[in-house]
Amino acid sequence: MKKYHIITFGCQMNEHDSENIAGMLEGMGYEFVADPYEADVVVMNTCSVREHADKRFYGMLGQFKKRRDENKDSRIVCVCGCMPQQPRVQEEIKKSFGWVDVVFGTQTIGDFPRLLNSRIATGKKQFSVTANSPVIPDEKEPKRVYEHKALVNITYGCNNFCTYCIVPYTRGREKSRSLADVVDEVKKLASDGVLEVMLLGQNVNSFKDGEGNDFPTLVRYINEVEGIERIRFMTSNPKDLSDDLIDCFRTCNKLCKHIHLPVQSGSSTVLKRMNRRYDRDRYIEIIDKLKAACPDIAITTDIIVGFPGETEDEFAETLSLVEYVGYDSAFTFIYSPREGTPAAGYTDQIPYDVKHERFERLNGVVNECSLRNNSMLADQTVRVLVDGASRKDENAYSGRTDGFKLVNISSGRDITGQLVDVRITDCKTFSIDGILA
Ligand code: 5AD
Ligand code: SF4
């Protein structure tokens, strides 16, 4: 049997795209292999949201090129995802990596089997990238990473054009699937034994299908699907978070008590320059309403430090907002200029050492909040959906609470895929330890 390997960079969207690509390859008779250098077909699913992912991609491609130049490599190398959506990257691939066999984008994933077959049949390189397809992709039969939980796309693309973000250029305009399609998919997943669904979109709150159904309506429908125990969603833009959705935290018993609500900055002036279309007061109002509707809700966020022109006072507003909200955790990022976005052209870029120093200070405050929140779970019994065995310890399993906290559980038996009660024994900044209750 021919073997494949997929290297995935970036967000859950990409992870799910990779599950779909894996499903296609298995449908074509390929078998997964853990070592990319043993694969007949290797797919690199790329990300361009920050420079770091960008550099790792070129580094890895360089490794494949070296082996090919040394005649050690006859595998088929495919590149997809957000990088080839950018014209400058298309040029770079053609110029420096012209040997890449198949290139496709975020909106032409469905073409992949045809492209791969053409490459094999003709020996010719294949290229299929569409800038802004109006077509809502047909969801394929994905090969899921987990049996007990599943990623489900509900919207594709983004219309927001935050000034730092490359996503609207790589994933195109926003499109919503139909409520009926999503609910059918969730029902099928439930009948396959899936307990938790994560509804995915760049901005799930602006879900609106052709029949006018909105996101809270979708959540209420999914809450009724038998067999599903947990519903999560990612990501929400605060500007579109409605009171109706906040109400779902009160009324939908399966909706996890967790919201990931990227704030990006605590300063209204920075938010304006980011084109986020909410300000600090509006964000705080949403947080207060969420806490009132669901007092033990866990709140996580994304924060960018060192956005062009960010002053020390503006940064201090981010620190004070983190304290006010008391985040359970936060993904923190150093601003990274992305070519083609408005902010990359702003002349008041912040020097790297200033950005880095702010980043360290921010992480200090975020970590204190995380530890404070995690410590509140000491000696409590919590329900955990177990993802699998720990790589380091064969008697340890890890999973997530309703509030998305990572829990390491010691257990002599395999509890993968189960919802178990766990008594918390130790609380740390990034995880919690416990034993089966
Ligand atoms: N620089 C730094 N962080 C960024 N993000 C998006 N674009 C950039 C950028 N140019 C972060 C945002 C977003 C997360 C997915 O990545 O915080 O929410
Ligand atoms: Fe990027 Fe903003 Fe869209 Fe999120 S909402 S993907 S940050 S443009």
C-alpha cells in the first residue's frame, strides 16, 4: 500500500482541512505513516498568520529540496493551506521550489484527488489556487484525529479585515453552510459515537444561512442532538456576540461553560487602529453579561502586543483588562507584520525588544490569572472528556474539563474517549492533576 503523511501548521481550520485531506487519501487507497520521509505522498498544510509559521514552512520545504537535490527523494510533495493563497508565496514557490509536485489552496481542497491523480498519470506539476471562490465546499469524509470529538466547519472565510490579519486574503469572503447540513453532520457524528463537537469558523457569531438561521439557533438545534454531550465553538468576534448567544449559556445544557473571546488589545485606541469594531467598554460589557448569565464560565482570549504605535499607556490598558477579566488562559502574540495587510505599512512599527519586553510582562500577568483560576478547582471533582494517553507516562491520561482546562489523570486502565469524574489533586499554571473519583 502507498503511504501518506500530512504536516499541519496553524489553527483548527487547518487541522480539520488536514482531516479532510487524510480522508481523501485513504479513499484513494493510501495508508498513514508516522515518518514523513517514509511517505510516498507528503502534504504540507501551511499557515501564514504569523511570520514564525511562515519560516518553519520554508525551512521544512528546504529539507525536502535538499534530499531531492541529493537524489534521495522521489516522493510526491504537495503544498496547500494559507501560504499558497498569497501571490508573493506563489512566486516564491515557482522561483525557489519549482520542483513541488502539487500546489492547492484553502478553497480548492476538493480538487486534491484529481490533482494528485493527474500528477501521477502525467508526471506534470499541478497547481490549483482560487482567490475567492463563492462555492461552499462539500464536506468530505474526514479521517478524524479523535473518535470521541469532532471539528465541524460552520463558516468559511472572514469579512472583517482586521488591519493586522492575513486571513481575509487567504481564506476569502465569509460563507455559511446551511443549518440543515451542519445539523445532519452532527447527527451522523453522534451516531458514530462522537461526544463533543467543536463548531468552527473565523467568526462563528456571524453565521447566517440562506434561510436566515443565525448562530444561537444553530446551537439550540445541536443541543437537541441525541448522543452529543458537549458543544464548543471557535472563534467568536466580540463585535458580533449577541445577547441571544449569551442566553444559550443559560439554556443549552450541552454548551460548554467556556468561551474563547479574542480581545487583541485592552486599549480602545489600539482596537480602533486594528479595525476591531468594538471598544474596551463594549468588551467589558459582554464579559459582565457572560459572567452574570453563567457565573463559572471560563474565558480565554488572544492578545497581540506591540501593534504599530502601541504606547506604554495603551499596553498598560491591556494588562489591566487581563486583570479585570481574570482570563483562564490566553494565547499571546508579538505583532508580526504580514505583507499585504494595512498594518504592515504603518510607519510606527514597534522595535522588537520593546515588543518582547511587553510580551514577557503580559505573560507574567496572564499566568498569574491562570494559576489563580486553576487553584480554585483544588479538591473538587470535575468531569473530564479524556483525549488519550500521555506521551510521557503510560499510566497518565489527559483530557479537558467543560471549561477547557487540561487535566492529567493517573489511571491504571485505558480511559481514552470516556467522560470520567476526576478529583483534582494539584493545580498548576498550564494544567491540573487528578485521580479518578
Ligand atoms: N501578528 C501577531 N498575531 C496575529 N494574529 C493574527 N494576525 C497576527 C499578526 N499579524 C493572532 C490574533 C488572532 C490569532 C489567531 O493570531 O491574536 O486572534
Ligand atoms: Fe483575522 Fe480579524 Fe478575521 Fe479573525 S476576525 S480572522 S483576526 S480578520
